[in-house]
Amino acid sequence: MITLAQAVEAFTVWNRDVRRLSNNTIRAYGSALGDFTAQCRAQVRDDVAALCLDDLRDWLWQGQQRGLARSTLAHRSAVARSFGRWLYEQQLVETDPAARLQAARSGRTLPVVHSRATMRRLLDDAGAAAQTGEPTLVRDWAIFELLYASALRVSELTGLSVDDLDLDRRTVRVIGKGDRERVAPFGEDAGRALQQYLVQARGQLMARADHALPQHRGHALFIGDTGTAMGARSVRRVVTDALAAQPGAREAGPHSFRHTAATHMLDGGADLRTVQEMLGHASIGTTQIYTHVSSAQLASAYLQAHPRA
């Protein structure tokens, strides 16, 4: 007998080595299937060959009763369908248990997008603070400028090395989801911030941790307050604090800079394919959410400004 836990472990290895999914996606799959495995074990149903559609439906229903968000239930439906299809292809079950599992609607909400005025104030304030020469302030300015200029994910930002930057061409080489590589541009303002950071601040920050192990330093572009490579949590903290200091800005993290950059590009006349390429989306359908954001802003402006609205 192959247990459900053993099947989930093999499915995880397949997603990592064959599909080459990102670490974040693999963790999300593991979390969802871990919850499913725990429920089945509690019901003394641990033989993967006995897995059926009702087990999956009951799992989603239990999640709904616990008040899980519709987006979470939709993700769990997608994970279950992928897992069921894999079980069938591996001949671990006679029929795909998830073939008739209906997808829960995610009810996707529009992403947080900051106004041009908010971004201008935030970046101007960060630039002015950086002129004091304090290395953490210089670094934070460079982070804000690059996040907004190149529409990076926070995981992509923290994964950058110094060698990924080309200041002459004003581009950055990014490894995105699924190990897909792309080259993203950035403008003059981001270029100035990055140049100042590399010349004035990065070395000072690295000197704070002479005892750090080499693997914690390496060629990481952004260095944290203690002299080691900066992590996603630290980036979220500095972005959240900077937004909180801006009057009227919505509470959000670094991913809102990515949403904002994409929306501002579309508002400025960029075509959807260009934005898709810059964001590194595998499907243009993912990018289309930003057209809805722009439409929502247009409707809001119309209602406020048009005399016959």
C-alpha cells in the first residue's frame, strides 16, 4: 500500500524536478496537501488507491466551514486537480479522483495600486533621506526605485546579485517563477539610486558582519542592517514603513509597487504584451487584471469629473 503522505512527497519531488516550479509554489502545494492528508488521516483514510472525489469535496467543504477565503479554496481546487491528474498518470489510482472536481471561483479582488502622486512623494522623500549618507537610507531608496521601475517581485529583488545589474544599459537580469529568466529595464532615477548605493552604502553595510559566513554574503545586491544578504521580510518592513509615512497611502507591502508599476505603464499607453513581458507572466491572462484596475480608475475619475456622470 502506498500511503497518501508518500504520494504527496513523490508529487512534491516531481513538481520540483520535472515541472521545475518555484520554491514558493512548491511550499503552497505542500501546505494545501498537508492539510488534506491530515484530514484523511483523521478519518482513517490513508491508502492513496482508495482516494475518491468525495474525499476532495469534503476537504473543500471543511475549509469553507472554517471560513477560508474564496481565493484559498480556488487554489486548493487547482492543487487537488493537479494532484489527481498526477496520481492517475502514475497509475496509483484507477481513475482521476479530481476529474469532476469543480473549480471554486476565486472572486479575485483588484490589487492595491498607489497613485502617481503617492509614488512621487515616497520616492522623493527616500531620495532626500539618502543624501544624508546613512547607508540603510541609501539602500532603501535604491530598493524603492528598483521595485517600482522594474516591477519586481520581492523574491526576485532579494535574489539579485551585483552581477545581475547593468548600469550602463540600465537593465537587470531577473530569475522569476519557474526559473524563467528575463531582462527588465529601469530608468535614470533608479540608476542614480543604485549607483549611489553601490558606491557609498553596500560596502559599509557588508562591513557590519565580518564574521558572517560566505554563503550569507556572497554577491547579493542588497545587504541587510546586520551585514548579510537582505531577506524578503526585511524588504517588506521597509516598504510598509515608508508607505505608512505617506498621507493617504494604502497599507500594503512591496508587491503593491509591482501592481502600481504595471498599472501606471498601461495608463501611460504601454500595450498588454509589453507589460506581460516586463512582469514575467507566463500567461497574458494574469496580466489582464491590470486592465481592470485601469478601467476602475477611469470609471472613478469619470464619476468625479464628468458633469453628466
